[in-house]
Amino acid sequence: MTGRGGAFIIIDDPIKAADAHSETMRENAVRWFKSTVLSRLNNPKKGKIAVIAQRLHMEDLPGQLIAHGGWHELRLPLIADRDLEIPVSKSAYIDFYAGQILHESRFDEEEIVQLRALMGERDFEAQYNQRPMPPGGALFKLQWLSRYDERPPARKVQGIFQSWDTAYDIQDGNDYSVCTTWALSGKDCYLLDVYRKRLEFYALEQAVLTQRKKWKADLVIVEKAGSGISLYQNIRRAGHQWIDAKKPEGSKEDRASQQSPKFERGEIWVPREAPWLQTFEDELASFPHGKHDDQVDSVVQFLAALDTGQLLRLANHARRR
């Protein structure tokens, strides 16, 4: 691309499959994209860049672009893992149902079984279903998630809860601060929203106040460790009773493992579509081997707090103050 520009730039397979597990080769592809491709649009306001690629690794170029945000992702798995609407124009969609094969005239179930066995689960999921998995498997399976089109009616909701996993600073590579917002309906936990951003502490406190107001949360939970302690103290000093701090016990993996039965029983509900859903599912499916675990930490913290049996009492107490 030396000396050239364009109005529409298409990148086709920025890295070879054989190089995908080399950190150096992946970083080279990302560096080339950032330093060369992004500067080649003739008109950055009107120009478009498309990256066409099979997924090969959690940290490949498409994965990093999706995690960064601001990109539209069109994922075409060989086997749909949930009901999908695939856009083919501005106003037309193709329905792609859970379990359906993308191109049945080319692949049938028997051929897919053989292909999966020949390639291995990890490479098959990455290259054919566009879901790269880290070595070693994961604690959570995406098929355990229940899906909703509409959040439960207010009369069936016992409370709205938010769980914050906080980080100290925004240095590149550090974890994000994450807020997951939940509606509790009996044993069913509905994930309403995921807020995920790198924030300095002063901005973090404001974000807690803003998210709580936006969702009318009855109770906000923070971790009784690190920046969560200062956050809890500052908000309490301001006279707010709607915040509670929970001290984590055991390792992250142990705490997550204790909550996995709720997923397996289908008690965790996520929206069928949401701007944050893909990044959330990728992190959930890769835990505990993924690069980030802040969203999982937030989820596990809420579910562990639910196990104490105190959430509704604390929420009712906060409402009366």
C-alpha cells in the first residue's frame, strides 16, 4: 500500500492460519493495520475500511477491532449458535436459526462431524464458526445462556441491581471498569446492559452515579478491594445508601466455578441482540484463559452476592432511605 490511498479499502485475511498462534505475527498484523491502513483513506470522514477474514485467535486483528468498538461485525458461522438476522441490504435480512447450517448444499451434518474431528474443536470453532477459543477450554458454555427479546415486565421484577468490577487506571493493557445491570425475576437473572470502559478514578465515580440513575438501580455492588473501597467510601460519605461492598473469597476461577451451575440451569438471560453482546460472550467463553476477565468478574460478583440472600433486603432498605 506504499504511496497509495483509497475511498474504500478492503483487507483480505491479514494473517495466515499458520501464523495465528504466533504473538509476534499477530502484533505485526495489528501494527501494520494501525500504522499503514488507517492513514490511507482519501477522506477519513466518508471512506470505509472492511476486513474480511476467518477468525483464527482471540487476539487476531478482527478480535482486537471488535474489542475496541466502533466497528460493525458481520459474523457468518457455519452452524448458527442462536437465531440471527443477517443483513443483505439496508432493509432486507435473511433469517438464520439456531442449529441451522449456513450452506447445506456444501456441508451436511455427517461431513461437519468428520471435519470437526479432523481439525480439532479449537481450530474448527475458530475457522468455521468464527469463535476462536483459548487453549484449555472454558468454564462457561454459550449454549447455557437463555435468550430474551423483551425484558421481564416490572410486576415480575424483584429488583434492579448493578455490579461493578473496577480498575485503577487507563494504561493500555489494563482491565476495564465494568458495570453489569441485572433484573431479578425469581431465580432468573436478566442481564440488561454491560458498561465497559477504561476510566480514571474521578470519572469512575461519576460513571457509577450516571449508570445508577440511567437504570434506576435499587442496589449497586462494588468489590471490597482496590479502588472499590474508595468508591464505596466516597459514595457513602455523600449520604447514599444504595451501594454495598462485597469482599471476594477464593480465586477468580473458584468463584466463577461456583456460579456455573446457574448458567447450566438456564437461569442467566441475555438479550438476543445488543451492541455489547459479542464482546461479552467472547470473554465469557474464553474465561479463565482470555486476555480480559472484567466482565466475568462483574457477573460472578453479582451472582455470589445473590447467594447471600441479602440483596433484596438491602435493596428494600435503600429504597426506604
